[in-house]
Amino acid sequence: MADGPLLRLDARVSAALRHPDRFSEILSDLGNVEVAVPVLAAVLVLAGLRRRSSGTDHWWLPSLAGAVATAVVPALVVPLKVWTDRPGTPAVPPATGYFPSGHTATAALAYGSAALVLLPLLRTPAARRAVVGAGAALVLAVSYGLVRRGYHWPLDVVASWCLATVLLTLLALALGRAGRTGRGGGAGPGQPK
């Protein structure tokens, strides 16, 4: 893993983008557990309360699924960091375990899960686009901040995007299935009560 065309490209892109400054540090901090997880928790609680007040069966299920999707991030990222043992950029102290980016994965799952849990509750396409856009903007801001600050190589961030895509797709499928089986407050016509 010490050399190759992809790693050389990664180093060139990193060198071109890396310019540690206060703004990039603030952006990267949006991927901290202390920032992203409370945002997710607030959305999950509010979405759960809204579903409960509307009489939705299994009102708690989408919020639980969003929480679980985010909670598995460390269980996947930490072993990958140990396995790949990738060194950091020249901007960070000598160490290994930078691949994939835990901050990017945390941001992508927290903000992505929040958006997916909120989407069925939003009435207009404009509101849905705004929520998806805000979630994507936050993830891109964190990603840019991490590379710009020099905390991660670009491929560390891309790997976390790939991991997040898989987990968010699984969450979307689970939420879609839960939405089909848990609409409304009672049984549908012809179904046992």
C-alpha cells in the first residue's frame, strides 16, 4: 500500500487541496461525534414524536433504524483502520489508521440517517429537496474540511462515502419496508385487527 498510481494521484490531490486554516478545521469538526450525533438524536426524537402523535403503528421503528445505522459506524471503521494501517498526511503527527475517515463516515451516517428518517414526514418536494441538500452539503463540508486541513487523504474520505452509501442504502430499504407495513394507526381493509 506504499505506492501505486492511485496513491500517487491521492498524494497529488491532497497536496493541491491541503491548506490548513481555521475555516477548514471548523468544517471538519461538523463530523465530530459530539456535533453530528446530537443533531441526529434531536431529529430522531422529533420524528418519533411526530409519528407517535399521528398514530403511526411502530412509530419508533424509523428512529431506531436511523440510530442503529449510525451506531454501526465504529464497528466497521475501526477494524478497517487497523487492517489498512494507512499513515496520515504530512500535516498530521506520524501515525497510522487514517483509512477510512471516521469523521466522514460519522457525518454521512448521522446527517444521511436524519434526512432519510425525515423524508416521509415532509409534505412538499421542495422540503424534501432542502433536507437532502442540507444533509449532502454537511457531508461535503466535512469531507472538504478534512482534506483541506490535512487530517485525511482524499481516498480516506472517498472510502467513507462508499461505506456510507452501502449503509444508507440498507437504511433506506429498511425504512421503505417499514413504511409499507406500518402506515396509519390500524389495520387496513381485509386485514386482521
